[in-house]
Amino acid sequence: MPASEAEELARDRYGLNVRATRLATEKDDTFRLEAGPDGQRWTLKVAHPAEPAAEIDFQTALLAHVAAAEPALPVPRVIQDLRGHSWATVTDAAGQNRAVRLMTWCPGVPLDRIPSSRAQRRATGELLARLRAAAAGFTHPADSPVVAWDVQHLPRLRPLLASIPDPGRRAQLAAGLDRFARIEEQVAALRRQVLHNDFNKSNLLAVPGRPDVITGIIDFGDATRTAIAIDVSTALLNQLPRVTGPARLTGDIFHDGRDVLQGYLSRADLTPGELRLIPHLVMARVVARALISTHRAARFPANATYLLRNTEPGWAQLAWFLDHSEAEVTACLM
């Protein structure tokens, strides 16, 4: 959808005269809307035509539930359209039926664009724990979508090994899948609830002058009912050291992630079994990221830069996990 069509949509559905700017996303059309002199902003999300309407309703209801359960959480608020709907189906210029939502704009820039600090990492963990508490007890008929990134489904990604052209990297990923298979039954027995499931630095915002104050939690598009430990492991993934090329990672790979975990544990509990599995679930997410992003980048080369932005450092991260025994991986985080 071009920006001009998004502007027309904002005017017709919401009565807003704005300028639209496209934001980089995985699969939908998302725009920043800006009004005139006062500079007021909103986020307009136009779902992919194949996105099930029930899942849009689930995500919208989850945002409303979280905002009501803990108003201080910096999540977007859904704005009703002129007809009083929280979301609606529209027909775009290409004749496709698509769900549209308007949300408040969260200020700040993504954490992956500003320096990290221990205070910021602890704040990240505390915020994830608060979000878990706010979502506890929430139910919806469509609250369990199968999300490819959710590592409880990792074995189903094995066919994507064929998308990896480099035989050495393909062997790495196969070894990672084999490791996960050994803990799959334990993962299936973990505590579950509806969770954000994508608590990474790209989806957390802060003001550069105050990087330890999180001003926004965005992108609930991967929310689902999954294991609490999986949700935590996703937050730890983006705290892993990043190197590219032939360099190898050594030492304490969880040095920064442990700050997130400590912040989380200051607000919420984790069982001993969950703690033991979390570092292996981090590795599982590294495997999922490489498989999904490489496969999708090959199918959609125009969006390859966005899809592969975190993939290259993942090879050194995966090598670190495979260079250590499962007992050593557990001990490193603990």
C-alpha cells in the first residue's frame, strides 16, 4: 500500500488529515501518521490480506486488556474509527480485503539504535515481567495462533534446512534442531499463558537522553499462548554479543542477558525447570531466526535487508552454543 493510500484511509476512516510515512515491517503495511503544525502522531497498521480476522481481533483485545490491567505500561492504545470500531476490514486499491487499526504513537527510538546499559537491561526485564502479569488470565477464542517464531514449534521448521545454501551452516542448524529435540518434551510441559512472544530491542523504545526509561512496547503481532520461559528467552536473545565474519564468541555469552533476567526475577517468578531450559530456548530462537529469515529473504528479496538484519551475527552465536555441552550452556546462565 502506498503512503498516499494510507493517508486517504486515515481521512476516510478516522477523520485525520495527515502525512503518512512507511515503517519497515515483516509482513504488513505500517505507517507513521503525522498531523500538521502540532506534530501529533499515530500508528496505522494495515494487515496482510492473508492475516486471519480472528487473530487481528485477538491482538486488539489483548492490547485493550493490558492497558486496562496496568495503565502505566507503555503499550499502544487502539483508537476507534468514526464508526466506533476498534478495527475494521477495508478493501484496498488492489481489491484486497485487509484489516486496519489505528493506535497511539509511542515516543522514542528502538533500543537497538542506542547504547545499552545495565540499568536499561534490568528495566527491560522488569517491564517484561509486568507485561506478563498484566496479560495473565486473558483469554480469547483465537489466542493460540501458530507463530513460526515461537520455538515450541521449532521442529516444524526442519524442512527449511533446504533453504540454507551453505552446507556448513546447514549442518549447524541441523545440530541445533537435534539438540532441541532432546528437550522438546520438557518444553511441552512448561507453564503457559498469552504473552508478547517478541520482546526484542526492535520492539522496545526509549528516549536517547534517558535510555534506561522504556517509553514503548510495540508490535504484538507475534503474541500467542506460549511458555513463559520461551517469552523470557526471546528477551535474552537480543542481549547476546554480536560478531560477524570468521570471529568466534568466547567467554560469558549471557553477561548482558543476565541483567535482563535479574530485572525479570525482581518482579516475577521462574521455576528451577524454567531457568534450566531458558538458555537452550535462546539457542532455539537463534536456529529459528536463521531458518525463517533466510527462507523468507529468498522468497521476498525486496525485503531481504529487513529480514536478515539480525541473521549474520547469529552464526557465531549458534557456534558458541554448539561448542559447549548442554550442561555448560545451562551453567553459563545460572
